[in-house]
Amino acid sequence: MPGGDWEVRGLFGNEYALERAVDEIKKMDKPPEFAVLDRRNLRVVLSKKDSETNKLVKNIIIIAHGFVESDAPLGVFDKKKAEAKAKKLKADEEKRQRNAKKQH
């Protein structure tokens, strides 16, 4: 499937569970585009219109003892994660500045 406009992200407790999910996705009649992001994270990109494949992918993740971390339009998860990281960095910087003022 060339590209897509929806993504499902799965988080797994270990590599074996991730491998099981990947194997099951590969066995699908028309496997969607997917990427193993690291040892515990999987991203599956599919068409928003294909709700049956979406449900199947989410079930595969859950059956493989994973957690569906995101089921949203493509890019939304990365954007939210980046915003949260920026907010945390800003809060940490403000905390450092307050502590520096208290020490002087």
C-alpha cells in the first residue's frame, strides 16, 4: 500500500511480543505498511477508509500482549510527543532559572 493517512502505534513489553505482532501482520492477505521503530515500538500506516484492517491490526497488537498507544491520523502522535517534550524542557529551564536566582 503506497502511503496512507492513518497510523496505529503499538507498544510492547518485550521484543518477542513485538516479533509476534510483526509476524502476524506479515501473514495478512494485504499487509499494511509498517515499521519497527525500536525494540518495543511498532508503527503501522494504513488508509483511514480501511476500518477492517485497522481493527485487525489493533487486535493483533493486543493479542501479542502489546498496547495500542495511538490510533490517529498520520503525524498526530509525533506532533503531540514533540509538544510534550518541548513543554517539559521549558518547565525544566524555568525551574533551573528559579533555583539559580534563589542561590544568589
